[in-house]
Amino acid sequence: MMSQSQLLAAKIVEQVLIGKNLDKSFQLVLTKYSHNEEENIPQIKDMTYGAIRDLGKSNFYINKLVKNKIENLCIESLLHIVLFQINHERSNDFTLVNQAVDAAKKIDHKKSSFINAVLRNFIRNKDNLQKQLKENESALYSYPKWWIEKVKKQYPKNWQDILNIGNQRPPLTLRINLKKLEIKQYSNNLDEEGIEHSLVGDECLIIKKPLDVNKIPGFLDGKVSVQDLGAQLAAHIIDLKNEQKVLDACSAPGGKACHMLELSSIKLTAIESDEQRTIKIIDNIKRQGFKAQIINKKIDNKNEWWDKQYFDRILLDVPCSASGIVRRHVDIKWLRRINDFQNFADNQLTLLRATWPMLKEGGKLLYVTCSIFEEENKDVIEEFKKKINNVSEIDIKFPSNITHIKNQVIPSDNHDGLFYALLKKS
């Protein structure tokens, strides 16, 4: 029933509005309130993720249509859901309103007439309101004002593309395990199954219509993995050789670790501080039939878990704002605060300084973020190079199908936004 789906979606959005993570809220609400709703999960997901993506737009409309602050956050969340549905023609407008009235009755019976009045008012004035929206950047692009200003300042030529791509649905990108099959062979298999796709690299393709991972041919037996094209660069840039000792620091969920093992016969140690995320590394490596030393510990100045055998290569994929993958994590732009970036940068520099002593002379460390903001990227590397004597930076050559400005990979239709810096120890 649509009204029940709207209600559950509103409860999830409510959690995000109070600052909770969307993916966790989705699981929490469905576990708590959903009974026999499995068949409606795709619909609830469409509404929830769409409404969060469009929050800037629906906030604008609500401010125009409602004079006083809405005290009941779940009722406000229901408006966000239904405004998204109407604006994206998910059904007949008035059918959606009637269903929303039913959903509102389950939240607060007294507010059902309020929901009815606001939504019908929106439908009557939709054309005029949509014209007004175009004059408000934060509403038009659906990002906080400070985020838009930051992107404009750092990317004066690309800022609109970056913001628009962040509002797209992310592509389902696969990495082919070339140890197990050739990409042409896999492409033919997909054709036989009627799965539309496009080749975007020697070991990478994009599935046109999203599929559940367990339904992706070859996924369960490790022939393919889900990994963004931009993220697939890491295992190539780090310049692996057989038999090298390699540390994958901050390794979860293990996609880059598995890719490195696909490309070279290395001795891999993967370390991750989060226990639940460590399990994901174990699952990924097991699914692909690889072996690695997987450690659930924190990287710090002491590194007591380390056996004092130096590493030839270190991959340091640091925690960051995730601003380069906002289309995958649509709540990020609303949960981040402008002063978060200094905290991320401080932590990133701390991790760099803690991993550097474990690298052998002549060894290489690849620093990676999924951020588009220079405070976490270029600025961190410059600060590190200033304070450390035995470090030099190696130029990175990116493939022609990667949109980038120097070391910064810019979000595009085919890949996310990531930053790479390759450092050598002298």
C-alpha cells in the first residue's frame, strides 16, 4: 500500500533530519516498523533517497507554502517525500495526495488536513513555484549554500557539472577479475542474459539497470566485484611487483585489497579499526579465494600490531568527507558541517605520519580520499611534505577516460570523485 510506504519513508527521512546516517536509518526503521514490506522496499528506497537528494528543493517549497515552523518532524518528512514524488511524476498527483493524507493520519490524525492543504496548494502553484526555485541556488542544485560556494571557489569551470552529477543516480560499475575470465567473454555472457552494459576499460564495465549484487553473474564466485571506475585506479597507480610486502591501511570494505591481489602475487596485510567493517574485508577476500593477513587494529604512532618488517607499498585510503561520492551517499551533503574539514585533515595527516615509518626506503605510499575538497587532499599532502624530509611526490598518469585536474579525479557520469597522491621514501 502506497500510504504505508510513504509513512515508512517519512520515518527514515525524519532520522536523517535529526542527523542520523541514511543507510543505518533505513535498516533501523524497516526492522522496527516494516511487516511483510519486502516487496515495497525498492519503492521505499526510491522515495527516501530521492527525497534526501532533493531536500534543498522541497525545503524551498515548504518555506514558501507554510508560514510557521512545522513542529512534527515526521509530518515535515512526509511533505519532503510527497513533494519529491509529485516533482518526479511517480504517480497521479491527487492520488499521491490522498495516500499522503492516509499516511498522515497514522502519524497525527489532526495533521492530515494540513498535509492535504499544503500539497494541493503546491499542485495549484507548481509552475510559479518552480520558476521561483530557479532563482535560489541552494534550492536549484539542492545543496547547502556553503557547499555550493566551496565547489564554486575550488572548481570555477566545473562547479555546475560536479553539483549536478552529485544528484544523479550512481552507476553500477563492475571490475572483472582477469585472473578468472576475460572482459570480452564476460560481456558476451551479459549479452546472453539480456543485461545491458557498456565497456569503460580493460577490466571495467557499467551495468545500465541496477541489479541486486547477488544477481550479478559471476559475483558470488569472485569473477566480478562491484567497484567504481575511479576507485579501480588505486591498484594500478601504486605500481605493484610480485612478492612485495603490501599494507592496505584503513582497508574496509576490501575492494582495493582484492584488486591488488588480482593484479599481483603480493603478501598483503589489511588493517581496519572497525570490527564490523573488518568482517567485510574477510568476506570479500574469501569470496574471491585470496589469502591475506587481516588485522582489526588501529593505525597510530605505536602500531604495536606491526612486526617491524618494512612494507614495499602502502595504500592509505583515509577516512574523509566523502564529498566525491555524494551521489552514492545522498545524506552526506546535509550531514556535513563546514568545520568538519579541519578535523578530517588533522586525522588524515596523523594517519600519514603514523604509516610512513612502516615504509621501506625506496618504497611507495599511495594516499587516497573520496573527497573533492583540497583541504583533505592537496593541502594535506603539501603539509606532510613540508614536515617530512625523506619524501618526494611522483607524477601520476591517468587514463584518457578519467576526468581529472592534476591529481584530483572529478566526478563524471562514469566515475566518482577521488584524490590520489603517490609518495616515495628516499
